[in-house]
Amino acid sequence: YAISSVALWETTIPPASLKIFSGSHDGFWRLWNTAGGTFAKEFEHSMGPSAKILQIEISNNHLFCAFEGLCNKVPKVAVGMIHVWNLSNPADPPLEFHLDDGTGFSPYAAARGVTAMVVDMEPIVSGSRDGVIRCWRFDPTAKRFAVMNTLHGHAREISGLVVTTAANGSKILWSSSIDRTMRLWDLESGKCQYLISADTKNATGNVVGHTDAITSMLVWDGKEHGNFVLSASLDGSVKAWSANAECVASETHGQGVVSISLVNDASNRPLLMCGLENGNIMIRSVLQTQKTPAFCLLMTLSSRFTNVGHTNGPVKCIRAGPSATFYTGGNDGKVNVWQVI
């Protein structure tokens, strides 16, 4: 089964170590122990029959698992759910995200699977296959997460969510979708402030929007260069956007880009990892140097040459790790660990 998501947990519980969570379309999340250079399965948990895990994240020692599964309130219909485990007390029942206001009639997070999350801030933000974005706060009385705002506008599945800070200090939510659009929202008011579509043009009249499904987004803190949002698409491109939603760079890859991540090399220079539809990974520079321009293609990792790459479909997720490592999950059901040397 496809590996949909990978998350890293640097444990503080003695003995401290790096552990890996993977989420799969077989409905299981799994915990892997990397102690001693091994890759041993320590634990696994099923989210129920017919479940598919779509996203996992770790924040403040909590595991957030977004999945599509069955709910007894709507029998035989898969809905979107989010469960949260406190990793300091993993035996405790998970906290849940509920649409209802305490009635118990809608004990799930979305009508369709939850495909994107931002969990390292408040409010927590989720996006789902029905195109809806929701903002959540924890209700300590009910001991669950409740909806505080709902953002409508996307026509298809939400594929990415990132948050940036505007010059006036307000939080801006960027969302992407397989409807080929990106939207910028004022997170406090919930109003959409800007739309980037396949027809969006820049000041010189050139079309700059993606022309196929957008698959992934991330924020790059360029420090003195400023902050940028990077987006990837099945149109084969990765684009860089300024805080003003101006496209400042675009590179093509010859086929659809499914996942992206930023990884620092041994010299702490940022590299852009691009996971492709055929299982290859293209590695690009981010910063301009005396020898290479920004976003220059440095190498391609392929199972044809490495014997350890992904096969039978796309690289569905990439996660940066410590010491110039990164972790990838593929449609082939494999989790690979790589190191830039």
C-alpha cells in the first residue's frame, strides 16, 4: 500500500532518539525505531476497516493523524477524521476533531478525507477532499477540537496549507488545490484576499499560474532574501512566490511533481527535493552561487541507478531530517532514508 505521509519524532523520553512515523493507505500508522542505525518497526495502529491515512504530523509531542474512514453515525460512508495522540502518554485515548457542537451527531472532521493540516499553531487548520478549509481550537471542557471558522472557495481537494506573516503582523493562510488554484486568506477574518489561477498573469502579461493540479506547498525562510512560498504541480513545474503573491521563479521537470521538501546539506545550504510521478527525485539548489543560478538542477535520484529508489508510481511525501538526511514515502509502499554528503 502507498505511503502517504512520514513524520519525525525526536524523543525526549530516555533514551533520546529519532523515531519515524509513517502513514499508509492500508489504514495503519507505524512507528519505526532508528536506534543503532537500524530501521525496526516498534509499533503499529489501525485506524479501522477500509481506512486510508492521508496525512500525519507531529507537534509539541503530539501525533496528528488525518484519515478517511468509516463512522457509525453515517454507516458505510467514508468521512474525514483527525485523531491526536499525546506521545508522552500514548496509552490515553486520542483526542478527536468533531464538526458537531456537542450533539454527537457529526463526530468527524470533514465530509471527505482530510488531506492537509497545519498543526504547529493556533488555530489548527485542516483541508479536505471536499475543498473545505476549517480552523479549529481545543475545547478543554469537551476534551475535543471544535470548529471556529470555515473557509469556502476551492472547488476540489485541498492539497496544501501553509501560513506566512504579513508586514503588519497578520497571519496569511496559503491554500492549494487540485482545482489548479492557490488562495490567500486572512486567517483572522477568514476572508479570501487573493486568487492565483491557471489564467493569472504577471505585470508583463505572462501567465504564471499552474495549469494542472497543485500537489504540494511549503514556506522557505530566505532570511535576508525574504520569505517565499514554493508550490508544485502535476503540470511539471515548481514555482516560487513572494509574500505579495508574485511569481519570482519557475522550473519544469518534464513530468508531474507530487511532493517537495527543503533539506539542508552538510554545509547548511538549502536544497529543494522534488518527488516526481515516476518515482524519481530531482534535487535543486535554492540559492544562487558563483557557479550555479538559483533552483539549478544538481542531480536526479532514480531506482534505475541507485537500486533503492521508488518504483511503481510517485514519490508521495518527502520529509527533512537531521544531519542532512531526508525521508521519502512512495506509492510502492516503501520508506527510504537518504543522506546528502
